[in-house]
Amino acid sequence: MALYNMKEILLDAQKRAYGVGYFNAVNLEMIRAYIEAAEELDSPIIIGTAEALLPIAPFEWIVPAMLDAARRARVPVAVHLDHTYHFNTLMQALRAGFGSIMYDGSRESHEDNLQHSAAIARIAHGMGVGLECELGSVSGLSDEAGHEDKMVYTEPSEAAAFLERTGADFLAVSIGTVHGVYKAEPHLDIPRLKQIRAAVDAPLVLHGGSGLSDADFQNTIAGGIVKINVFTDVILAAKRALAEHPEASYNDGICLAREAMKEATLEKLRIFGSAGKA
Ligand code: 13P
């Protein structure tokens, strides 16, 4: 029985200065890969899905599977909703049973982001659900019209007022990471991260965790990040495993992909320092 709330997991990580991985899941094989990796390392883990992934995995199919796997896991597992932009989807997520949700207002003006985040926080908190919001903007994702998000660094001087006015529980920061595959070597603004950390107490979230170096992870965790979102590296690992075995049957391919995703997850959990912290 190890379904945890994300807040419990992240507050422990904050106290003991390690990072916790968040991984998106769109099928049973991903859920299994993540939880097996976490169990093997005795590590807490956060799994979930995002609005953009709904065409692959509707809430009514994937959320019960994640909650059930979390309850049966031997390690703490939280089930969280990643990047979501629309009110209706957020309400459906609350009904589906996520323990925490992300409202991503980073495409909006600062004032709209504030007001919408605050409105969602009131509803989520009324249902005992935690809220992650983004201040600034991490680039790499695209909206429905195909426009890619711009990179806007988080302004440390705005962080405390943003959290106070919205009531958000977790803050996603923009310090130079990008979602997806990096087109150029990432340069993370660690001094900016430390300024944000000094200004607020809320757990800080790093998006775009694929393609970063071990040193990047060590520096960001030392700088105050406690949740690190990873997706691209996991699906690339599965894709490589399948490409290396074109002769594999469908069933064998499922197992090869799952093993590759588990390996990719193990690698991240070890770097984040969460092994042995369950
Ligand atoms: P990557 O796909 O770059 O790992 O980013 C994942 C992420 O931040 C999900 O919110």
C-alpha cells in the first residue's frame, strides 16, 4: 500500500536533499518499468500523464492503472498530472483521482497565469489535491496550433509573490532546460535557481530532464530542485531497443522496450540520489 501524495514525497526529498524523478506513462509497460526500477533501488517515484498525451491514453484507462500499481508498489509512488492547460481537463483529472495536478499557465500573460493558477488552486485544495504551477516558461512543447513555447527564465524576484497570490504548492522553474531533445548543449543558470530557492520554501520542479549531464543534475539538486521531470530519454530508450531488434515479435518487442525503459529509469534514479530513500 504505497500510494503517496506528491507533497509527502517532495517534502522528504527537500529535507534530505535528494531529487525525485517524475515520469510520464501512456501504457502498462511504462508504469511497470518505472515501478520496477523504483522498487529495485528502494526509491520513491512519481508517475503520471499530461494533457497532450490524452489521445494515446485517456484518463479513464491510464489513471486507474497507475493508482492500482502505486497501491501495490513496495516503495512510495505518487500519481501526478503533468502540463495541462484547460479548465475542463483539470476538472476531469480531479475526478479521475490524481493526487496532484499541474496547471501550466506559462503561455499566458503573467497576470492571467496568476489569476488562473489561483482559481485552480482553490478548487484543487478543496479536494485535497496539490497544485504545481510554472513561472517563466520552459521551451520545447508546442500548443495546439503547433507554435513552440518560448524560453522565458523565471524571475527570482517574482517567485514569492507568485506563490503567495496563487497558493500553488510546487513551482516549476525555467533556468535553461528545454523539453525534448536539446539542439545545443544546455547551460543552466544555477545562480538564478539559488536565488529562487532562497526566496521561497515550496518544492521546486525542473522540467526537461532528458539530455542533461550528471553534473547538471547534481548542480540543480544542490541548488534546490527536488522534482525532475523526464520523458524523452525513456521513450528514446524504448525506440532504440526496438530498432536494434527488427526481428522481434510484437510480444518480444514489448518486453525489450520495457526493459530498456526500466534501464533508463534506473540510471536517472541513481543520479538523482533517491536510491535507498524509500
Ligand atoms: P523531457 O521529455 O525533455 O524529459 O521533459 C519531460 C518533462 O519535463 C515533462 O514535463
